[in-house]
Amino acid sequence: MSLPELLSGGFRFWCGAALLAWTTVVVIGFIARRSSSFIFSTLVGLGSLFLLITSIIGGNYNIRLPLPLFLGPTAFHFMADPLGRWFLAAIGIVGITAAIFTPAYLHHLRKQVSIGLVWAFIAMLMASMAAVILAANALTFLVAWEMMALSSFALVATNHQQRSVQRAAMVYLGATRTGTMFLMGGFFWAYHLTGSWEFADWSLHGIVALGPALLIFVGLATKAGCWPFHLWLPIAHPAAPAPVSAIMSGVMIKTAIYAMIRFLVIGPHLDAPLVGPIILILGAISAFWGVLFALLQHDLKRLLAYSSVENIGIILMGLGIAIVGNTNHSPLLAQLGLAAALLHTMNHAVFKSLLFLGMGVVDARTHTRNAECLGGLIRRMPWTAASFIIGSASICAFPPLSGFASEWILYNGMFSLAQQGASAGVRLSGILLMGWLGLIGALALACFVKAVGIVFLGLPRSEQAAHAKEGSTGMIVAQCILAVLCILFGIGSYLMLIPIGTIASLPGKPLLFANSLTLPLPSLALILAATIGSIAALLFALARKRPSREYITWECGFGDLGPRMQYTASSFAQPISRLFGGIYRYGVKLDIRGNDRRHFPEEVHVESGYEPYLETRVYTPLLNLIYKAAGSFIMRVQAGSIRQYLISLVIALVLLIFMGYR
């Protein structure tokens, strides 16, 4: 097969090449656990590149594996279409940059972890995510889903010697088991109603589709980290290595978004009337809850994890609008919502991966993620600082960067909902959602101004920050690739709408959202660049004419200004934290010490705190109840006789035979 033939039609070739590269990594990683990262990085990067090529070559493909590669009554069945290729492209982009970044990052963990095993599980995670996207029937999907869950669990538990990492891994495992339970229930229900495991045959409408649709949504929402199923996200991400967090937050949780679109929005799907409003409401709550709790965090990876909860909420708002548009027979509304969700999915994959990698460099060089111990890193880590600022501006939807275009289309969808709603209540909800999204954007801006200002600006607050050094070449290159993509995906949003149009346009219906990006983003980018360049040139010219002079800063009589005189992360966020304090019982504990502490305090300690009600009032009592039940019942059954085990097995076998016969 010639090179042009491979590029135009070699779908099986490129998929096979990616699978071969990742399989080689798995085999070598398990055999030679302490090998050099170079070969692993090369193979993982090549596999991701082949997957990216697969997403670009186009065309629709169906692959059924022959006997004996069957799953009971059905074959392993894989399918590629425009929707799948969009998500494969996101996996490929993040996989390539993670492969470039990871060797240098793992170098500082080489004494704690097995390098080969980490790479093996990364390869398994990449392969299983691609298999989830390509799966064409429920059984193939579940096998790939389980591989993805187990490999990501192993990666979260990478540094398993630490007790906090063990707890985080078990929380994540419990969450993914719960989500899979709901997902399997929905799949079995859909199979019972349609008599087929093939997704192409799952076309159900009305109230009959509500049960399986809700079960499937709950299972997928748990994986995506949507409120109120997000508990595992801010626990697992700080425990996982930074490139693993980038992969998990950038693309792994997006496999759930892909499945929601596949099962609930386009093609033969489960068309239930109540699902759209439910997704829209939960998405709105998730976006607000995520950004609000992100603002409270001092651990930078927890901040980014809660920010993922926010952005998943924004994506779900788009999907909810799309489903509402389908239900109300409004093609424009449906296309706008789906286009916003798809574009934000890709954009979030890029800028959130960039932010996690940037925090990985900070963690590797300073050995802390606590914002209160950082500061002044922009002079010591200029490349990381510049990339992190671009990622932060993108996630805050600054034009002309990537996050702006998707949120602009989402605003258009809400405006269309306010105009074309079926009732006055629906139209009012469209207006309220626009204000709600504006509030979320303002909180996100405050959150990332805090992150950039406290971490990179000012004076170092610790010895680690004062002596920090820039990351290695691989770390810098990976961040720069993603930073450039943040810029290109923003300026080239019109081009990105072309493949999205193929997905979002209904069969036999014209593409209606093509003019939704009414702002000239390329021209805006040129004007912005020219303005910044002109101001910089003017300041440089003035600096040459007027030499700089140093003066003593007015210091209120306290002496020379030091790091303790700067804003802290807590003080920066305190006004907003107090404003919404009733939601999470925000409070500040003040401890003043000294003989005359009223007039001349000698020591002042201030500590802020909050209570996450969902965790303390819902999940913790539920977990305690499960532990209690396990101690009183399950442990007794486990310690029973062999006869009891055999009787239980016989009863389970009889029930399974009965269910299969039915």
C-alpha cells in the first residue's frame, strides 16, 4: 500500500499501528519495569500520532472481529464516524503531548514508582479510550470501559506507598464501580426493549426510553465528574502524576461526554422527554459548584480538578440545550447546543491538559502544590508561566483564544432558547441561563487570576519557590504545543466548525449554525497583537530615554516589604468566599497572641475553612452506613462454611439461568 493510499484510506492500518505501538509498551513495561523512558515515550507518542491520523483521514468504517473473538452472542464490533473521529483527535493530541512531557516528569519519581508499569498503564489507558470511542455495541463498549477504569485506577495509585494515594485510588475505584453499575443497568434495559446489543438498533422514544436513558446518564455522569457525582475528581487528581491527570481530565472524562452524545443526542438514540431539562439543570449546577469550590482551593491540582467539574457542567449545558432543541423540533437550537458542547470538549482537552502539565512542572521543581508556598515563579520559570497564562486566559474564555468560541456559541444557543422557547417559562429560562453563565465566567476569571497571581507573580514565599528552575526541554515543548493550539483553535474556530457541522447537522436538514461566530476572530487577533506590540515598543523606547530609578516603597512603618506583606491565596479569594459563604459555611478563625494583644499583638494566626455539605452530609453518612453493613453482614457471610458458599453459588446460577431464559 502506497503512502497516499495509507493517508486516504488506511483506517485499519493506522488503527492497527496505534494498537501495536501501545501493546508493545504494555509488554515491555511489564517485563522491564525499570527501563528507560525513551522507548516508552516514543511508542506511546507514535501510537497517539497514528490515532490522530486515523481521525483525520475521514470516512465511515465498520470492523467486526471474526471467531473466536466473540463476546457471547455478539462480535467485537468497532465503528468510525465523524463523531468518533472528533474524540479520537482529542485523545491523539493529548496523548502526543503527554508522551513528550512524561519522561522528564517521571525522573523525579524514579525512586518511588516503577517507570515501566506507569508507561504500560498509560498505553492501556490510551488504547482503551480509543476502543470506547470506536465501540459499536454494548458488550464491546463495556469491555473497553472496564479496561479504561482499571488502567486509570492503577495510574491514580502510582505512588501507592502514600496512604493518601491509597485512599484516593479506592475512592476513585468505588466511584467508577458505581458508575459502571448504573451504565450496565441502562444497557441491559435497552437490550430488553430492543432485543439488540448494537447501538444502531437503540431507537426508543417517549416514556419508554426514560428508564434506560436515566440509568445510562447517571453512569456516564459519574465518570464525567458531573455534580453531584463529582466526589472522586478532586480526590483522585491530586494523587495521580501530572501527565496522568492531564490525560484523565483532558480526555478520559470526555469519553462519557461522547457516550452521552451517542446515546442521547444524535443518530438512533434514547429520546426521552425529561432528559434534556435534567442534563441542563445538573450542568448549570455543576458549572457553578465546580468554579465556586475551585476558588477556595490552595492545592493547585484540586483547583484544576474542581475547574474540570465546572467545564463538564458547561459542556452538559450545551448537550441539554441540544436535547431540548430536538424535543421541541428546533434544529437551530439543537445544532447550537451540540456545536458548543463539541467545540468546548476539544478546547477543554487542550487547555486543561496544558494547565495540569504546567502544575506538574511547578510540583516537580518546587515539590509543593500549595499556592501559599509559591510565588515569583515567572522569573524562574518563564516558559511554564507564559504557557500557564495562555491556558488560564483560554479557560476564562478570553477572545481570541480557544475557550471563547465555544462559550460564544453556547450564549447563542441560550439566546435562541430565549427567542424560540415553546413557552414563556422556557424563554425565561434561556435569559436566566445567560446570566448564570456570565456569573460562572466571572468566578472562573477570579479563580485563575488568583492562580496566576499567587503562583507566578510577586515574591517567593518559600525556599523551594526561591530556588525553582525551569522544566526540562520535553516539559517546555509539550506545554508550548498545547499553548499554540489554544491560540490556533481560537483564531481558527471557523475551520473547526466544518467537522462539527458534519456531526451536528441533522440528516436531510441544512447546517443552520454556520453564522453563529459573528465576531471576526482572526482580525481581532491581529488587532490585539498589533496593539500589544505597539505598547511594548513604546514602553521600550521610553525606557531607553528615561533610565529607571529605584525608590524606597512606602511600607507603613513595618520596614522592608517581604513575602508576608503580599496577598495570600486565602485573602485574595476571601471577598467572594464570604459572598457565597452560606452555601458552604465559610468562616475565618482568628488567633491573636501577646501580652497586650489588643494594641500590640505579637503573633496573629488566621485560618479560613468551609464545609462541603454534599460530602459531609450525604456521602460520608452513606459510606458509614456501607461500612456498618459490611461489618455486620458481609463479613459474616465471608466467614461462613463451604456449604453456605455452594448454596449461594447454586442460587445465583439458578437466577441467571432464569433471567437468561426469560
